[in-house]
Amino acid sequence: MFVDMPLDHLRAYLPERREPADFDDFWDRTLAEAREHDLNAVFEPYEADLALVDVADVTFAGFGGHPIKGWFIAPAGASGPLPCVMEFIGYGGGRGRPHDWLLWPAAGYATFVMDTRGQGGTWRSGDTPDPVGGNGAQIPGKLTQGVFDRHDYYYRRLYTDVVRAVEAARSHPLVDAGRVVVTGGSQGGGMALAAAALVPDLAYAFVNVPFMCDIRHAVEITDEDPYGELGRFCGIHRTRVEEIFATLGYFDGLHFAARARTPARFSVALRDGVTPPSTVFGAYNHYAGPKDITVWPFNGHEGGESQQALEQLRLARKILG
Amino acid sequence: MFVDMPLDHLRAYLPERREPADFDDFWDRTLAEAREHDLNAVFEPYEADLALVDVADVTFAGFGGHPIKGWFIAPAGASGPLPCVMEFIGYGGGRGRPHDWLLWPAAGYATFVMDTRGQGGTWRSGDTPDPVGGNGAQIPGKLTQGVFDRHDYYYRRLYTDVVRAVEAARSHPLVDAGRVVVTGGSQGGGMALAAAALVPDLAYAFVNVPFMCDIRHAVEITDEDPYGELGRFCGIHRTRVEEIFATLGYFDGLHFAARARTPARFSVALRDGVTPPSTVFGAYNHYAGPKDITVWPFNGHEGGESQQALEQLRLARKILG
Amino acid sequence: MFVDMPLDHLRAYLPERREPADFDDFWDRTLAEAREHDLNAVFEPYEADLALVDVADVTFAGFGGHPIKGWFIAPAGASGPLPCVMEFIGYGGGRGRPHDWLLWPAAGYATFVMDTRGQGGTWRSGDTPDPVGGNGAQIPGKLTQGVFDRHDYYYRRLYTDVVRAVEAARSHPLVDAGRVVVTGGSQGGGMALAAAALVPDLAYAFVNVPFMCDIRHAVEITDEDPYGELGRFCGIHRTRVEEIFATLGYFDGLHFAARARTPARFSVALRDGVTPPSTVFGAYNHYAGPKDITVWPFNGHEGGESQQALEQLRLARKILG
Amino acid sequence: MFVDMPLDHLRAYLPERREPADFDDFWDRTLAEAREHDLNAVFEPYEADLALVDVADVTFAGFGGHPIKGWFIAPAGASGPLPCVMEFIGYGGGRGRPHDWLLWPAAGYATFVMDTRGQGGTWRSGDTPDPVGGNGAQIPGKLTQGVFDRHDYYYRRLYTDVVRAVEAARSHPLVDAGRVVVTGGSQGGGMALAAAALVPDLAYAFVNVPFMCDIRHAVEITDEDPYGELGRFCGIHRTRVEEIFATLGYFDGLHFAARARTPARFSVALRDGVTPPSTVFGAYNHYAGPKDITVWPFNGHEGGESQQALEQLRLARKILG
Amino acid sequence: MFVDMPLDHLRAYLPERREPADFDDFWDRTLAEAREHDLNAVFEPYEADLALVDVADVTFAGFGGHPIKGWFIAPAGASGPLPCVMEFIGYGGGRGRPHDWLLWPAAGYATFVMDTRGQGGTWRSGDTPDPVGGNGAQIPGKLTQGVFDRHDYYYRRLYTDVVRAVEAARSHPLVDAGRVVVTGGSQGGGMALAAAALVPDLAYAFVNVPFMCDIRHAVEITDEDPYGELGRFCGIHRTRVEEIFATLGYFDGLHFAARARTPARFSVALRDGVTPPSTVFGAYNHYAGPKDITVWPFNGHEGGESQQALEQLRLARKILG
Amino acid sequence: MFVDMPLDHLRAYLPERREPADFDDFWDRTLAEAREHDLNAVFEPYEADLALVDVADVTFAGFGGHPIKGWFIAPAGASGPLPCVMEFIGYGGGRGRPHDWLLWPAAGYATFVMDTRGQGGTWRSGDTPDPVGGNGAQIPGKLTQGVFDRHDYYYRRLYTDVVRAVEAARSHPLVDAGRVVVTGGSQGGGMALAAAALVPDLAYAFVNVPFMCDIRHAVEITDEDPYGELGRFCGIHRTRVEEIFATLGYFDGLHFAARARTPARFSVALRDGVTPPSTVFGAYNHYAGPKDITVWPFNGHEGGESQQALEQLRLARKILG
């Protein structure tokens, strides 16, 4: 069952953007502040029992200088310079084990998997604490943590981690800084989209069924988590709804899309109740860089799965060699 | 449908306690550390549009000296000394509005409602942040926040807040410190049970369908939240299960029960899949103070509701005058 | 997720009214017939263990002279005349215990809680039988009891009880008959709306997420109970659907709204699948008295809860002193 | 999944009977009282568009002399005397249309289908009102209507109707009064079981997955409706549970079973959560007449369906010729 | 809740037909090929313990000459010629037992029940294997078996069986070949619709809530099975969706409707999420023969049940005598 | 929540085996018959866009000589001889794309992924038809296809394919036939277990949460699919249950376990309702080869996931070098 507008409406759908006036300032200051901490990217060799790849256990300083974990995986004995694919993870997951991330190394690229602070308890284990608490009550889940103040909001820390993760990857001697690609699905797609706007000179962005796009519209058309967490939270904090959306304006994928210059391939699924098609097309249609979009008419939030991976492998070959 | 053992088995059920050797030390040091911060209990008069009661908006220093909110409500114009009933709140809820708490004032007592840090987003709004983050990944919800280290675990902060809340209530000029009663259901029952062990000289404890009792047994017999959050978290962090339960040993209601001397009335419901009867009877049967228990054979986690309140009103009248 | 039209459409939505020609006659005769029985309002003092209030166990003669129960609660020792708030109860609930109704007495008013005949078995206990059976088959629940004939229909009896309850309240020496307010949510909101039309000289009506409004439209857009009971019943009695809606025309909130002159505050929730927004706005937009409406965009059928109560406290203060 | 004890335990399971001392008195007086009303069985010829059978629309005086509907269907032009099969209907259903009841007439017998007062709104339409209301609150559904007093309880009326229905059937000139069989499933099975005890000289009883057997045990082991209605009602009326079960003692299938002398074939299904196997075997094992039982190991409450019908056809042939 | 367009839109809804150019050829060749096998209809007398009817256990050669089972049931001792009603069965069901099919014989007609190859495992047992496997992967269920090639697709075999079943019925000496009616609901309705187009000279078709109509539209508006099976299959075989719908074009009820000349009565239910109203009206509005449609506004996929049967009995009387 | 016996009971649980007397004969003849067809293993080079591995698209002759697909993947440019890991797939899945299977190649081994005939429509696409139909009705899904005759039963074909797949792998010039390992989870675990008994000289078997073990016991303790398919089918074919289990006796993992000599590592999860722990331990405890078992106390059917993979990587390194 299609869960949103017909496809031709989606292609034409350009929702209004309600950006805070100081959106760019906010992010400039946030990133500048993060860069006051030394990046301190450490790549510790890690025995993963995988003959064809070399693995490093990564730590770098994210938002607030907090230590963020990751994996760096490259073809065994590669001498570089290599293209590098940054992997960002969906809501609730963590970096897991190195053998969870073999696609890009098997294709001959380096991959850098960023762990997600304070997540990694719902579907794949993570190893990175979020040492910062909230500025008020929160519903279970990180989506509402600190949402009453844009400076305290969880995604400020997370998206800053994303930018610093790319800097960490580029600091690795094997990596060709000019051939860095970002990719992710759902929350990971939202992170890739933020990176496409906040990080200069990325080679490409794969933005799959991205979360955190046209957020107010999303909670008006779906109850599925994670957007559902936000909707229920607004129901409880019913007198503070405008404060909440004022904060979220600094984190909406629509606003990142309008600033991005990175070439990008989006994907969207017409039966996706988690990140409904009109929220994805809203971001895609505002996207300011070179772009294309793959539509999966019969899929839900899983999107293209293996087939999406295949498409990306082929695109990567064209772009990165 | 009864969800656990038959009632006669429950009455005889005495599960083994696996207490950490330094349980008492841990709590002595935790409370001592908290008391290094000035209690700083402030009672701000609050206009609640309620003619028969006087309301104060309370702030006091909980764990780490963090400001914790609450309501203090007393019959209008009372001159004291008054008995005071401490209200602790179930998982996910917050202090809401003063008119949510009229039972005890209407009965002629003062009541002190402690807000729950970092909660108040799921079913009744709260106003108290938890400024401390986790020491590792967490599943949505506070139950697993910081669970890899007993010093970082969320309930260390919360139960310390409980002790400090009683001290704050006792500091109020209207309150007769010798007639303080603690009460709560579910998580609030767990907090009342902890108070019954950690706070000296309480007049009475009402411990309704308490959460956090015989925790490992609980996750083996129920999947319902909040215990379900812990079960799923153990499923994801499958190699760290023993670390998790090592921490939880410092917070298990069984261990508080064995130390309590406060007279107490428990209640339990035989169709309660959230805090299953054998976890409640486990704590009750280990409870070391004077005690009784009310059994609701046909109820689930809602327990006795209004009828439970009525029983408590009558018991309070007997105990407190 | 919003479950109905966008808010601006709702504000403009004026559904057609299909009133029976003898609607007013029907109610005039019904009430006249009820008044042939002596009202016989008895207020028995009741020990509720609540120091700040005085409670009476009420019995009065409702439809058919049947004894209807209630609570009358007033500030302890009040000498009057007092404003009085009539509380009507949602589907399946009963009057419970006096301490379930402390809001208005704590605010300094008298309150009169009318028990609901034949209900009180689903979520809060009631004490009032409905001695009348149906005129045909019924689906579980009172919504379809007697629906094949308007004279036998359950709500004829219930709404008549409502009118008599106001008369009973006004008969109490403490009550200022000119300052009687009706309030309720869901079925209770439907009862308040009926009262606003059938009872002269009410001071105010709080009509929260009212049930029984634009009933045919309701069963076409929602399957949730209680409207769902009616939809399923029509599915079984598929050849008698027009008879059913002919009866319901005498009980539709749209038709009461068009006759009401009482000043009213409605409330509506945009995620409410139980009493969908367009059924509430349908009644509101037809409402003929002075009126306003509070919209809760992120709530379901629970509506404004504590926050709604607070709004009502403040409105009551303005209206009633 | 088997939902109850293993089959060998079930075969040996003999639950304690807790019969009221005046059980037989109660039913003697109830039936005597009913018989003070003239039976007044009317068989109105009815055009059912069915060439092979003759149909009559039946009315007879049940409990309180209330008119009860039914169908009488016999092979077209039969001259009698014919065996007659009485059909009793499951919870919520009604007599529907004559062509819903072709099995027994096609086999050459007369059939008498008794409509169920006040039901017929949930899954097949009925035409018989229950003119009597309750003696207190009730949960949706008839199971709790009047349950606080055995004289007011719904099943007192229904089971009396059953006895009178057999008398009505026997009054028809085509029927051989010595060859009357009763049959039904679920509530209908409970009615057949009551008939087997209350009606003398029945030729046989088919008691399929009977409802209303070992009722207190039932609500302790299942939450499925209709037993679930009773469990939830006890949860709301939690202080009146013993009154409720005192009433139910007069209606428990266990007690009818111990009095029955009619030869009977029970059936039971091992995956039946609606009328769990141990409640059926409890009645079967207490059954005092000649008996046998068919066990369906892989079925739920649907039991043997067509295959059960086939077994009954063959048994009927043997018994009735 | 209505699940599709408003009724007036439905009545006017004429979806585009996208028929394969060789649709007629395909079916001409398919049927010609089937007729190369001898029909070989065998009617074995069967003891069904039913005095009023004679039953035969039927076998005939369907698609590929495969043996297909059925029941032939007629009034006992009838001498003919008799009208004959063909019964086709819903998805997952089989022919069951003769006493499951008494409606038409009781009305004085012969009935021929065709078993459904390879089904009969979900809700009523069947006895006919489908000896042919698939041409590729399939989702559980027959709906996708062989769907990558129109020659291998399951419904090619099934619809051919339908045509041959009518020929088998007409070969019986009791049957008046000019008074054969087809009927069925859901999948059975789809089969009746195919028959109305593929079989000449049928007297009438009852097409109830038919499945397999406007199939692509169906999977875009519902997730309920069986259409849901197809939607999920397309989600897995996401790169082969056009192949799948190319095959389905040969089996779509829209295309049969446009070719049918048989007088027909459709029925549709406005709360039917299984075969949504717009798919039924799509076929009905394209239907080229004399036609009418019965609308059940308050029913789901069960449609008119007994009441539908009654309507059909009366129509049959008018048409067939 | 633990879904089965306590762990110490599970370790001691040795269910009775009810093997057909001709079990070994049946399989000897089945495999001999299959080997009459030429194996005809073809390895077509396949461009998978993966620099580090070489991929071949495999076809070989399975049961009945039917062409079965697979992937053969090895480290790029490897010269062998290499150990080879055979991957068998869970119920409903197919071989997908080569990049779905990178674990073992990345560890330096060859891997051979066998596609599952007639599946691959539910969660990952497959490319292998099952050209054989059933011998009777079936419920949606392959589990009951042909179950009335052991020669026609689907799993006879599938397990024969398994044996032939190993022979195909061993025929590849890169593969060291003495170092072949089988692995799989759920249905794939059942296939690995069958291989461990039917294929000589395997180096090792990883049997994860295996399906098809102690089948009758399984359908008595769980309703979850796929066992649920079988339970429901027995409910419909309620008179043919013994025939069904007679067939299944030839395919029960208990019987393969008792014949296996291959060293094996099982895994089991204590919250697994799909393949409940006692069915896995039943097979494990009967397993006749060298063995060990990994227990995941807090997991459901997903078992150890990444962590299980890591354990297998390390075991493989020890066994295979």
C-alpha cells in the first residue's frame, strides 16, 4: 500500500522551509567550538580474523572533545591513496563488529564506520557513551534529549561528530581526502545529508530513506518510531510544542539540503511509514547539489537493500574509480 | 489469567539474594557524597488556582547537587506540625501539575511530590533534567543508562534523589519529621522500598506493585516494559550480561527489603505482567520490617487503584492521626 | 499522525444536519414524562476519610423514576451559596470513589458527580443499574441497546438522567442554582452538550472531545470503540441500517449544538481516532451559544488532561468567581 | 501450541465442585415460576425460498413469559413423527436466516433453532430482545449482566428459555418427544449441557467446546473473551468478587454435569484458549450420564467444524434412526 | 470506517485497462490446449448421511489433464433437467464436506462445487493437488507461483479448471446446460467473473467481492492478504516488477469484465480492505453484460453473508424458476 | 522471557526418537536416485563489482536433476586448495546478491551459497524454481507441500539438493574437498544438520537455531511460523494428522543428529519462540558426533548474530587453518 502522495505529486512537492535566521551561524559556531578540541584521531590495529582486510579500532574527539569510536577497514596491505566511504548508522544501532561492514572494503575501498554516541542498544551494539545529559524531560530514545534548547539537543552533538569523523578519516595516511563519500540509511541518511551540507569537498553522498527531514510534517503524517517518539513527546509536553520545533529547525534535513553542493543519490520507498516519501522528496526537491533519486515502489523502510548496495557499488566505481 | 505462581506458592517464595559484598558501603559512600552538597531546599509559593490548598514549587539538591523539582502541597492555611506523605512516580512520568496530587492534602496531610530526573516524557510531564549521560550504549529509556558501571548507573542518582527528597520535606517548617510516609507504585514503589531501607525513622511505607525487585528473575519471566528494555539490551550486549547484573545487584529491591525496618504495606496484583507477582513477593518475603500485603487477584499492573487509595487513606488515619 | 482533515478545513467544516422533524417534541415529551416522577433527591452524608471536604452519597429519580446514584462533594463546612460543577463520565465508567473527584472541591466549588446507569464495569466501578432491557438484539455495550426504537434507546434514559441530575444538584441548599456548570469528556462531553441544550440557565459548559456527534459520519471514518460498536452492529443488522440512524437522529450532538444557548468551551484533539476532530468541529461549528474551542494538535482522545483541567480551573474562576 | 495440561492429565482432571447448597431448589423454583406463564408456542409458516424444507417462524414464552423467537425447520411435506435437533447458539450470535441451519433438515430431521435473548448483534443477527435490565453495573456483554444477584443474572433467564424451548419443540405435532437431541458449541454447548441436566428424557446431547464450565478456574487461566469479560469485570469490581462467584455457582456447567443423565458426546480442542481444555474436561469428567468425548489436538475454539458435524450426523443416525 | 473512495465516486470510477494485445489469443490457445485432454468427468455416488440430497464425488480433467475433484449435489431422487449452480471457493479453501454446501440443493437446484488445486490447507480442507511447480521463487501462497511467465502462472491453470468444471457439470444427465449459474466470493468471485467471460451461454453470474481485479491498483491501496502477498513479493523481486505485472495482465478481472456477456449481479462492501471497493467497482463498471450491484456499506470482506445468500436465492428463483 | 524449560533441564532433555524403520533406506535410495542424474556443476564467472573476490554464478543438478543455482565466491586470484564454507539459507530466503555473502571470503575461504528451490520470495530473492507440485492441498509455504507422501515431500527434494551442493562445491578445482564446512541458521541450520548426517567427511558443521527438529513436539509448544504453518495445516486436515507425522519422521533433525559423525557446534537461544530451545537441545543431545553448544540466554531467533559469526570465524581458523 502506498503510504503517501502519488509519485507524480511527490516529484513536484516542494514544502515551505521555515529556517531559523541564524541557522548558518549556529552551525559555524558549533563546528568552530568543536574544533577547539584537538581531533586526536587514533587508529589502533585490530585483529578481526579477516584475512582480506586490515582493521583499525578508531577513536577521535567529537563534539565537546568527547571520545567517539569507529572502525577503519581497508583492503589488506593496501598502500593508498584510497577512496574512503563513511558509513553512518540507523537509529538505535552501533558500530557492531568489523565483519558487519565488509561491502566497501570488498569493493576495494577504505571504509570508516562512525559509532553513534549513546545509541547501540537497540539492534546492534555500540561502544560510545554520550556523556551529556538532557536539559529537561525526555521520552525514551535520543530523539527528544535536550530538545528544549538547541545547544543541548542530542543531534547537535551527533552531527558535529559526523563532521569530525570525516576529518578523522581524511587524516588517515591511506585515505585520498578528495575521494571521500558519505552514506547511510534512515538516521544514517540524515547524517549523510548533514555531512553533504556541512563538510566541503565531499566526492558524493548516498542518502537513503533519510530521517530528520521536514520533521513537523513527518510527525503529522506518521506515528511510527522514531518520529512517533517525537509526536508522543509533544503530546505530553503539549504547552511547549513551539519551543520544540524551534529547536528542531536547526536540525531539519530540508535546511541542510538547501545548502548542500555535494553530488548526491537519494533513495526513497513508497511504502515507507518510518520516513514517509513526502519527507524524503521534500529534502530531495530542495537539494541544491547535483542529484538523482531511486524510487522503490513496493518497499517499506528497508528500501532497496542488496539492490541498493549494488547500485551504489556501480555508482562508486564510476565516481571513484 | 494469573501470570505467575499460584498464590500459596507466592506466599512461601523466598528467592536467593545475591548481594554484592560492599552493598552497604556503596550506599553509605553514595549518600555521604551527596550530602557534601548543600541540600538547598527552596519552597517557592505557587498559584495553583486551588482554594483549599497551598502549593509550593520545590527545588532541592539531589545527587551531584543537581537541582531536583517537586511540589509541596498542604491544606490551605495549615499551621502544622503535619504528617507528610512523599509521592514517588512510575516509570516515564513527571510531577505534572499540582492538581494531579490532591488525595493526601484533601485528607488533611502535607504531600511532597518528587519529580523524576530525566523522565516525565512518556505519560505525565516532568521538569527535571538529568544532566549526567551514560557510560556506554543504552536502549531507549533510563533503565539501562550507565548500567555498565554501578557509579554511573541512573538509579544511583535517582535513589539518592529520593533520600534527599525526604530530607527536603523534613526541612519544611510545617512538616512533623517523625510522621513522614513514603508511597508510590511501580518505579515509585521501588523508590519507596529503597527509602524504607535508606532513610531512618520513616513512619510508614506504601509499596505498590514495586519495580526493580529480583531483577534477573524478572527479565526471565516477563518481556513487558520496562523490564523488557533490560532484556532486549542484554540481547544486544550479549557478551556483557554479567557486568550488567553485577551493577544491578546494588539496586535490587530484594536487597533493600532485607535491610528495611520501616513498617510497610505492600500491594500486588496476580495478573500483573509488568511487575510479576513473584518479584513483588520475593521482596515482600525478604522484607525485614513489620509488614502486610494486599493481594488483588483480578488486576494487572493497575493494582487496586481507587480502592488501594482508600485502604491507604484509612491506614494513614490509623498511623498518623 | 493527524487522523482527520487539516485544521483550517476543520474550522470551516459545517456538516449538514438531518434532524427529525419532531426532535424538540420528542425531548419535551420525554422530559415532561420524567418529571411526572418525584425527583426525590436524597443526600446521605458519607464518611470518605477526607478532612477538607464533605461528601454525600446521592440518589435521585432519573428517567422512569429509576434511582440514580451520585456523589455530592463540597469544601468542608462550606455555608454556600456555592457554584456547582456537574461531572459526567466517559463510556464504560462509573462514579468510583469520592476521592476520584477532588479537583473542583479543592478549587472551592461544590461538585455533583452523576453515576451512569448500567455502566461502570469497564474502567471505574459504578453503582447504578439500568433496569430497562433492549428492544432487540444489541452488540456488547450500551451504545446499541434499544436502538431500533427511539423510545427504547439507552441514551434517551441517560440524557434524561442528565437533566434530572442538574435539577437534583440545584435542589441542594448549598448550591447557587444560577452558577451551575456542566463538564465531561467523551461520553461525558456528549452529556454536557445535551445538558447545554436541554437545561436552561446553565452558567457554562465544558465539552471535551464529545462523543455522539455527527454519528453517521463518525462510523464512516473510524472503527475505534465506542463508535466501532455501532459500525459493527450495522454490519450485522445490515438490512436495518436506516431504522438505526432514524433513532440516532434524536440523540446526535449536532442537533443539541444547534439548540444550545449556554456559553461553552469545547476541546478537540487532532490525533483522536475515538471522537475524530471533524465530528467535534461539526458540533462546535453548529453550536448556537457563545463559544470557543481549544485545539490539542499532538494528542489523541486523552486530549489536554491536566492541562485541560488547568484551563478549566482558570475559566471557572473567571465565570464563577 | 497446546494451551493447557497434557492430554493424559486432562483425562484424569477432576476439579472440586463448590456448589451452592440450594442449587437444585433454585432451579426447581426458577422453572416452576417460568411455567406459571402459558408456553404459548406459535409456529407461523415462513417463506424461506427453500424447496426441500418447510420453515416456521416460532415464538414461545421463555423466562418471565417473555416472547422468544426461533426457527422450526423440517423436510418439506414430512408427516412425522420426526426426531428433532435443538440448536443453541454461541455468544453474541442470533438465529440469523433459516438457510443458516440446513444440516439437520437435510439429514431428514426436524430442527428447532432457539434465538438468544439480547444477543444477535456480534456475528449473526438475532430478533429477540431481553426486556430485563441489570441489577448493577455491567461490562459490555451479557456475561456480567445482573451478576450481583442470582435472581437477576442473565443466564438464569437464558437457561430457562432453553428448557422452555425444548417444551415448545415437543409441542409441535411433527415432533417425536422421545427423540429430541440438544446440540451447540461454546455458549451453545453450555446451553446443551444445562438442558442435559434440567430437561428429562432427552435422547442425546452434543456438547461442543462448552462455555460456562468451572468458571473461576477459567478466568484464572485465560483472558480471551467471553471469559475475559468476566475477568476484567472482577478487576473493576475488585471488592465484590466473592458475590460474583456466589452467583455464578448456580450456573456452572460442572454442577449441571454432575446432575445430567442424558447420554452425551462432548468435544474439546487442545489449542482452544476461549474454552480451555481443562474447563471442558472438568465438566466431562463430572458428567453423570453415559458419555464419550472427541479430542481435536490441533484445533482451537473452532473445534472439529465440518468433521464434527459429520461425526454428529453419524451418531444421530445410530441413535435416532 | 470506509476504506476507499466515497460511494458516488466509486459508481463513476472507470480505471484504465492495460490489456495485453494477445489476451484473447492467450486464452483461446490455453483452452484449446486443455480440451485436447479428454474431459473424463466421473460422478461417483457418495454416502453423505444426508437424506434429502444425493451426492457424487466428482473427478474431471482440468488444465493439463490433471484430475480435479468436486462435489455434485442434487435433491434426492430428482429426475431433471435441473438448473445447476457452480460454486467456486475463496483463497486457501477446499471443497470440504458435502454438508458444507446445502444452500442450493435445499432450494431445489443441483450444485457443483469445484475443488481448488493446491489450496485447501488454510481454512477448509481440499483434496486436489497441483502437480505443477513454479517457474521461479514464490512467496508462501499460490498468488505468486509461476508469476514470471504467463504460461506457468498458477491462475492460468485455475481458470482453465473453472471452464472445464462448467463443461463437466453440463455433462451430467440431470443438468440443464442452459440453466447454469456461476457463483463465488473473493477468489471464488474472481473465478465466477472469469467464467462469465470465458464460458458461453451461462444463465447468470453472482460475483461477490471478487479478487484479482485491477491488480496493480489493488496492491497500491491495500496490504491485506492475499493482495499483500503480491505486494511483498514485488518488494523482494523489486527489479522484476514489470515482468510480474505483464503476466498479471492476462488474469485481471477488468479484462474479463470487458468481455463478459453473461447477466451478472455483483456485490461489494465499503469496509472491505481485502478486495477494496474501487477494485470491485472497477470491474463492475467495465462489465459488458447486463448487470447490477449490491452495496453493503457497513461490511468488510464478509459482505452480505446470509443476507447475500437470500438475495441470490430470490434472484435464482426469478431467473431459473 | 525464557520460552521453554530452564537451562539445566534443557541440557538433560533427551526426547524419544520415533524413527521410521526404513529411514536409512529411504535416504540411501533417494540419494542414489539423485546421483543417476549427472551433477553437471557449472561455474560461470560473474561480474559482482567486488575487487577483493572472484564470483561465479553456479548451476548444478539437484533432486530430479533439476537445475539449482548458487554463488561461489573466493578471494580474488586465489590458487587453492582452499577450505570451503557451504551456506544454507533460512525459510523463505534465496541467494540474493554475491555481496550478501562476504564474511567467509573476507576471512580467506571459499564460500558456496546454495539457493533454495521455490523459496526466495519472502525476505531475500532467489532464482531457483521448484518444478514439482504437491501431492495434495497445502497451506501457503513449502513446509506442507507434498506432506501426505514422503516421496513427494518438499524437504526430500531440498535435502537432496544439499547433498548435491556439497558435491558440486567439492568438484571446484579451488576447493580442498577435505576441508568443507557446512553452516546455516534456522532452516539453514536444519540443512546443515542433514548434511552432517548425509554427507561423509565434512570437516565441521555450524548448526544455528536449527529448524525441523523434534517436529511434533515443536508444533505442540509453539505457534510461530514456520512451525505454525504445520500446526494450522494439521488443524485443517484434522483427520490425516498421523499420515502427516509419518512423513515428517523421515525429515526430523533428531534422526539426522543420531546418525551424524561430523564435529559440530550448535547454537541455541533461550527466548527463541521460532525454534524453541527444547527442540534444539533435543537434536543436540542426540547428536552422535563430537559437539559443543553455545547458549544465548537473552536472545530470540536471531541468536548470536555478529557475535555468533565471530565465534565461527575463530573456530574455523582453528579447524581449517
